[in-house]
Amino acid sequence: MEDSRTTPTTSKCDSRLSRLKDWLNEKNLALPYAHVVLGSGLALPLQDLEMKDWSFEGEISFSELPGMTSSTAPGHKGTYRFYKKGTRVVSFQVGRLHGFEGNKASDVVKPVLTLADLGVEKFIITNAAGSLQTHMKAGSVMLINDHVNFTGLNPLTGPNDESLGPRFPDMSQIYSPRINKILEKHLNKHNVETHFGIYIGVNGPSFETPAEINLFSNWGMGSVGMSTVFEAIALKHRSKEIGGLSFLANMGAGLGEKAGDTLTGEEVLEAGRQTAPSILKAIFESLETL
Ligand code: HPA
């Protein structure tokens, strides 16, 4: 068991890393060159997706790795799936941990940091989110230019290991315009309506009130969700290159066309099932030129 006061969350957990490294060796897999985090709605359809040239090589669940928690959120299984094209390997994180499940911010980032600390340099973080702008319709995608961390928490709280990143890391360009441009090109190819904007991360688990949505919208935010910001901060601390994608599963509360529209978690998962295959194909194609 790690002691969060003496073992900074900004340090590596060697037993977790070596367990995953051994597993990759057993499967004869190279270290992935890129890692994709799939948000709710995008995670489940991955299993059924047939991608020409990419072979599925195996999966390992978070619970098999020392010190890692399993996810309790619907649509968030908590496994890594590995795919290969030629000799090149990528990993997909099917599900993630959230603050609203009662996890500490520093625990939420463990699944991405495990890959980061093994040496993966490129990341694509996706999420399901509510749209905050009426021109960005439910079912479309918003590539993330920047974020606002509205949770009041930070995964880097606690002692810092300077060998991994600075105490006060720069956050002036978290999301990579280069990776986002590649994603945009392939999303366009698959006729997925694509926008750019700012993601605001909140704790949840309650959805926002219309007053909160109105506030975020007037602040110029593009999408709102309950994930991503901790992972992006922790990866930027380690100087990783990050693409960011919000799948706009619904309009923010009060922005829907029908007065009195309400929001459910099932609706968010269902919206993902319809558009997810096109988004996943665009992500696989983007990985080829990452
Ligand atoms: N708000 C917050 N998180 C979300 C939403 C939303 O409207 N939709 C999907 N995740």
C-alpha cells in the first residue's frame, strides 16, 4: 500500500510498471508509442470494431496491476487493450477513474501515468461531455484547445519528484495543436462534425444546473464534463504530447431544443453508441501518422 504523504503521486510506482512491462514481454509486444483514453460511450464499441491492418493483441485489467483501483462508473470497465500494426503497438484505455467515484485526483491519474512512466510519449484523451454552445450540436465532436480545471483539486498536490517534472509545471499549451489537427482531418473524412473549444472539468456526479451551464457558456467554454483535466495536468507535468477530444453527447442542461429536457447517464452512453464507430475509426487512422 502506498502512503500518499511519503510516496508522492508525482513519483513512479515501480511494481506496477514492472508488472505491465512483464506482461508486454510475455505477449511479445513492444512498448506502445501512443495511448488513447476512451471516455464513456466511446469505450464499449471498441470491442466490436474491426480495423483493417490493426490486430488486437490482448487486454489486462487495472485490477491486475498493484496499487490500481477499478472503475465503478457505468460504461467504464477499466482495462488496457493493445493493438498492433506491423511492429508498432498502441494501447487503448477502456474506461477511467473519476473523482466522483470517491477517488483522489492522484489516483485518477494512475492509469495514464503507468503508461507515461513506461515511456509512452503521445496521448489522446477523450471524454463524453455536454455542449455549452448552441452551434455545437449533440453528436458532434469538439477538439480541446485548452481547459479550465473547475474541480478545485489537482493531481500534483503533495510532494514532487523533480526527476519527473517541475514543482510548478507550465500549462500554457497542454493540448497539442499538431495531434488535434491530425484528428480533425480524419474526423472530417468520416463526416463527423468537428469543432474546437475549451473544456471545463467539474467534479460531478450531478449534472449541471441550467444556471451553471449558462455561466460556463457565457464564459466562452465549449464543453463540460467530469474527467480529463486531472489526466491532462499530470501528463503535461511529464512533458507528454496530448490530443484532446470531447464527444458532445448532449446539450448542457437548459440548452436543449425542448423546454424541460432532462439528462440521464444512459442517454450519454446511447449517444456514444451511434457515433462512436466513426470516431474510433478516425482515431485509429490518426494514430498511423502520429
Ligand atoms: N455534464 C457533465 N458531464 C457530462 C455531460 C454533461 O452534460 N454529458 C456527458 N458528461
